[in-house]
Amino acid sequence: MTRSRIKLSVTVLCLLILQTYAIRKEIGFPNQLNCRTTVQGRYLLADNKGHVCDALSVDPSSRCCPVRGEKFSCQGCNIPSHCCDSYEYCVSCCLDPARTRHEDVLQMKVAKPVTSGTYQSVFDFCAGRCRHNSESVVSSISFKL
């Protein structure tokens, strides 16, 4: 084979590969929306989209609560005192962008030492704030926002 024929064969082969890649890139399944959820309560859970639902109504494939009812619900929360009677509603209320700024949370340290990391998401911040903060539990049945 001559040198020009080899170059032509390689060029055609490369074009076929690139064309096939471009075609395959355009075809595919849409990305599945998956939610993160709280797992503390027996009956309720909150997802990272700000919805609260009972454990039986969560979508088994996406782990998201059905999109019905109020998003970022503060049901059972006393906003002036920053207390909620349910962990799940505390998380949902905290996820409200009007209450918690995304930019601030991502820069906030998880703990006091300089070497501690930062929160990966607002959901992580809210779940931790409503559960683990030393001031988060006001009494045995109230969670502080």
C-alpha cells in the first residue's frame, strides 16, 4: 500500500469513529433524578429538594418525595424562636433559600478547628444543624433551626 492510501484509510477510519461517537453521544437515557433523604424518623423523611413525606410515599427509584404540598415547609416550627417539633420539618424549613444562603453554607466550616472541612451542600448543612449542633435540640422534642 502506498503512503497516501494508508493516510486516507486512517483518516476515513478516524472520521467513522468520531461520527459514531457523536451519534452515540446524542442518544441515551435522561439522567435519573435522585434525591438524598433524612433517615432519622420512623414515619417522615425530608428530601434535599425541600419536600417532606411519609416513608411509604417516597418514590422507590429516585428516593424523592412526591411533588405535592408545600416545599420548604416549616410546619410545626416556631420561626421567631427557631424551634421545630420535627427533625424532618426542621430540615425542610432550613433548606428554604430565603432562610439559608447557598454561598454562605459552602464556605462554613463543619467544626471549629481550622483543619475541619466545609459542608458539601445545603442539605448536609441543614441535616447537621437540625441534628448535631449542641444548641439544636432545645428539649427532648424540639429541634432548633
